[in-house]
Amino acid sequence: MESTYLQKYLGTCLTQGLAEVARVRPLDPIEYLALWICKYKENVNMEKQREKEMVDLQKERELALMEQEMLERLRAEELLFQQQQLAFQLELEMQEKEKQKAQELQRAQEQLEKEAAVDSGKTLAEISDRYGAPNLSRVVELEEPLLSDVWENKAESFDLWHLMSAVGRAGGGS
């Protein structure tokens, strides 16, 4: 049991220390071994500290990467939000421009209607400001007969013609 304990905690240290004493052959091997064991303990503690720092450093790297990814996602979301906001503003501006155009067209239409009402009794020369515009009188349009009226007139003419031909035959034959 004691040998297990010694082997577990001192085996490597003592084995390496004694090998070093045998290699160097100092004048005071006990003092040399004692100093070597102290140095060995410092080296083991430094190695543990370095491993702990490496683990901590790895954790910090992982946290930094996660933070970087989160920042990139936030930037992407912010950019998307800005693009959506810009698109919405452009849409509002387009709607406002269309509304203004519609109002301008309506005003222009009303102006044309007013001018047409004022100009309806004038001749071309009175309306035009060009030199040499013809001074034509107004043309009054007569109502044209509808197609159904024309057919009725033709039908009456046709009936009248048949009637006269029948009378002519009857009177001419007697």
C-alpha cells in the first residue's frame, strides 16, 4: 500500500531525480537532489498553470468567436432593417409623387375644361396666337339620320315603288 502511494506520487520525480544525480555526480548529492526536486515541483506547477491558462484562453477564444458571430448577425439584421426602412421610404415617396402627379393632372384637366368652355365659341384664329392662322367660321353640325331611319325610308320607297309599278301595270294593261 505504501509502495503504491510512493509510486503514484513520487515515482516519476524520484526516478528522474536519481537519474540526474547519477549522471551529474555532484559533490553533495542530497542537496542536489533536494534542489532538483524543488525545481521539478516548480516546473510541474508551471505546467499546470500553463495548461489552465490554455484552457481559459480556449474558452475566451470560443466566447470571442460567439460574440463575433453575434455581432455579425446583428449587423446583418441592422442592414436588413435599414434596407427595409429605405424601401418603405422610397415606396412612400413614390406614392406621394404619384399623388402629386394625379393632383397636377386633375388641375390641368380642370384648366383645360375651363379653357374649352371659354374657347368653345371662338374661331380657330381667335384661339391661336400664331400669325397667319386661318379665320374659319364655325361649322354647325346637323344631326345625321340614324341607320334605322335610313332603312325605314328605303322600305317605304320600296313599297311605294311596288305599289306604283302595280298600279302602272294595272292601268297600262286595261
